[in-house]
Amino acid sequence: MSSGLETRATTLDLDDLVGLAWSGRIRVPHFQRDFRWTRQDVIRLLDSVVKRYPVGGLLLWRRPAPAQRLTLGALRIDAPQVDQALWVVDGQQRVTSLANALHPDGARDPRFDLGCDVRDDRIVSRPGTDDPYVIPLPTLFDLAKVLDWFATHPEVGDYRNRAFELAKHLRQFAIPAYQVVQDDTRVLRDIFDRMNSYGKRLSRAEIFSALNAGDESDAEHTLSIDQIADHVEDESGFGRVDADTVLRAILARRGPDVHREIRLEFDDDNRRGDLEFRNEDRDSAFAAGEEALVRAVRFLQSIGVPHVTLLAYRYLLVVLTRVFAHHPDPDPANLRLLGRWYWRAAVLGPEIFKGSATGAVRILCTRVDPADLSGSIRDLLGALDERQVKVDERQVKVDERQVKIPELRRFRTNEASAKITLCSWWELGPRSPDTGVQFELSQLTEALIDRATAADAVAVFVARRFVPEPYRLWASNRALVPVLIEPANGVSGAFLQRPFDVAEDIWAQVLQSHSISPESERHLAAGDTVAFLESRRMDLQRVLGSFLARKCEWGFENTPPLHELLIEDLDGAGDDDAA
């Protein structure tokens, strides 16, 4: 039996494809997954286009579309009503990347701000560069703008013909596309399901978004998980929190079990007793969840975690979101205790919960009482104290003497120990070895756009090939420098000598801000790599030990705020008087 499906195999020039997207003739169904590519993914796509590599085909659904304001990556498009729009069933990431990277407005977003280095036809990221040989892609895509570029930059005139050739190739690059004509949406869902079954599995957040998407007509006014991540990043400079963590944070606000069944979360017939906001609709839950998540992020920044890539464990942010959802304005004493809890939990890790982050977040979220802030924080701290650690083959309760400070002979930016270490370095106020000025959060944020770890903000003193093998992972060969520093002759020249325009006293502050003692500086200047690494490791170990002693406050009692103690005393005094 025929499904009435009509499929047309065509090709679209890149010029036509992005033109359709910019005019609103190409639409993305709101149940589709959010844009999830990183800047590096976009670079690889455009680099493939420049190299004339195939980039895969598109599957487009031809059907009517209403007039609406669209969001396509960083672009905002006022789309008219059309009878024959092309809805993207497969290829959303590619269409979004191309439409944004080639449009001046889209290229304002760092993910899409790319250029082509005409010296070797290489696609590169543009933020922070003013190299005239790197032509912005929106300029290269417009022949008139290419002429203006060479008129403004005559020093690159030798590459003019090459740029014209690249511009022509970009516009004419052909992309295969299947256009499906079918009124039955069930057939399209079946095609979508089958195609996505062969690719990357949908995340829990993507499944949740698709299940709770609502009507297409309401999509413009509906807050999504992806938008919440954008808002948190924009408001705080904390970087982009991944979608699954955002979802768990939203769920944690509504109930302690963040791994519960999500398919009935907002079902009118599902008024479960374990949810604290049972009559809340999806939009209200998302808006309130975003507010709590922002508070949690700002709290982390206030206690020394400046960026998401320096967050020891993501589940700790989920627990904090639950705390700030129910207790949005804690008093200073409880904030101090909450900071103590975070750092102790970060050092101890999920190992004390039998190594499971799933178990840890479930246990910790149940300790947060919506009606009792002080009791919640004491219970969170108590959950750590109740756990046991292994010492000399014996299981003993957690104690300061058994807590192991992160090992500085192993430094990997995707591990919690390195993230904690980097937080201790950030607290020192690292300064630029080029200018002597202390780095700002915005520079750290810019260096780590779309990055899962802080690797791009970490410089090395001595290139790996010049370091003896046993020392290659040592933290003492790293520095927190969120700007590009190229090693000169194997050694980071930025730290070898004081820049001419930086005063001696400022230079001393630069070295101190990176825990480089005079002794370590002499070893580095003399080229004695091992002596430098050994000397600086001891300095860094002291810095980290002092940092954690102040943050964890192991020797302090977890007492409630003074005002609560005073109330209890007054109540007791009243009883005595009555007696």
C-alpha cells in the first residue's frame, strides 16, 4: 500500500541554500534537537566546503509555514507565511552553521566568527585577530565586499585572484538534498526516527525537549533548555552549561529524584506526591529553573569557581540549584557553610558515594528540605561526614587527616583534581606576561567558548618534547593564561624575560601571580627544566594546600547561624521564667 510519499532528489548551491534560510523559506521543526555543534565542528564543515569535500545530503520536508519570528543559531529572522517552505528533517546542524557563518549578523557570535586564511585556504577562528590575510567568511561570500577588502588591505594584493576564486566556489558549492512531499506527519516522524537511530543517540535533554515541545505556533514564545543555557552564559560569563545538566537542575528544583521518569513530568493526570510544584506548567518550571540555576552559578563564582570548565563535578551544580530554588536568599552564615560543603564535596568526589555521580546527586538532593535552609545545609555537610574513605585498607570516616590534596604530578584538565587546582591559581589573580595586567573573567570566558575543558586557557612553560617523560604531566609545567602564547624554541618566551614596557615591580607581581619564585625563575632562564619543575611544584603544592584549608574549613564545627542559636536561647529562657 502506497504511503503517498513523493521524494525529489535535487542539489542546492550554497548561495541558494543560505538565501532560503535567511529569507525564512527554510524552517527547523521546534521538536528538532537544539543546535549542538561547537565552533570546531563549524570550522570543519566550512573547511570541507573550501576543500571541495562532500558534506552530506539534506532531507527537507516541503509543506506550508506560518509567518513567525525565527531563531536560527544566532540569527533572528522575520519569516513570512509561505505555501512551500522547506522544513529540515535531517541536516539542521549543517544548515544552521552555514547560514550563520556566512551572514554578518550570525558571525557576531564567536561560534560562527570564522575567516579564510588565503595563504593556505584554511578556515580559522577570527575572534582576537586582525590579520589581513584572514578574510571574514561573510566578506568572502560577497564579491563586492571582497573588492572593498583588497582596497582597504593592499598589502595582501597578491592573493586577490585566489580570493575571487574562493568566493566563486563558496557560492556555487553544491549540496545534495532530498525534498519530501507528504501531508502525513506520521510518515515524517518515522523517517526522522529511522535516520536518527543510525546517528548520534539523542541525549536525555533532547528527548525531554521533544516530548514537551508544545505546538509549533507557540515555539517562538517557548523557553527551551538550549535558551536557558544561553541565558546563563550571557548573564554570568560562566560558560555554557551542558543541556543534560540544565535539565537535571530544572528537575531537581521540582523534586529530589532527578533521574525520575521524564515522559510524564507535566502530564495533567500525573500529580505525583514526590513533586514539590505539582500544578506547575512547563513554561513556569523552565523560567523558575533558570532563575535558580543563575543564582547557583553566581554563588559558585563568589566562592572561587569562575567558569564551568573549572567546576569539579556537574552534579554539584544540580544540588546547588535545588538549594537556591527553595532558598533564594541565604544569609551570610549559611552561604559560608554552603561554600564549605561545595569544596569538601569537590575534594572528596563521588567516590565516597561508591563512585557514582548518579547516587551522589540522589542522596544529596534528598538532603535539601524546601522548608529548612539551615537544616538542609547541615544535612548536606553531614552526608559527607557520614561517608567513609579507605585508608591503609581500613574504612574510616572522612577526616581532614585522610583527605588527599590533589596530586600535582598528574594534571589533566578533564579531571576534577586539575579543575580544583586551576581554581586555586585563579584566586591568585594571574597576570598577563605580556602586559602585566591581571586577567579578567571575560578573557577566560572568551578563551573557553564551546570548550568542555580549560585546556585552551592553560599554557606550558616548556614544550612536551623537551620535557623528560616522567615530568610531562606535572602541573608545574602549566600556567593559567587565557590568551594565546606560542612557545619560542620549546620554552614559553613570554615568561623568559620581562617585556620592555613592563616595570620591574609589575613583573615581580606577574611571576608571583603564577607562583614562580625567584629560584624557579632562575632555573627556567638557565634552561634547567627538571630543577624548574621540582622547585615550582613545591610552591604550587603550598598554594593548593592553603587554598583548600581555607575553602574546606575542615576543623570548623558545622554550627547554625547565630540568629538561630539566639532564638533557641530566648525560647529556653522564657520557659525557665515561666517555671
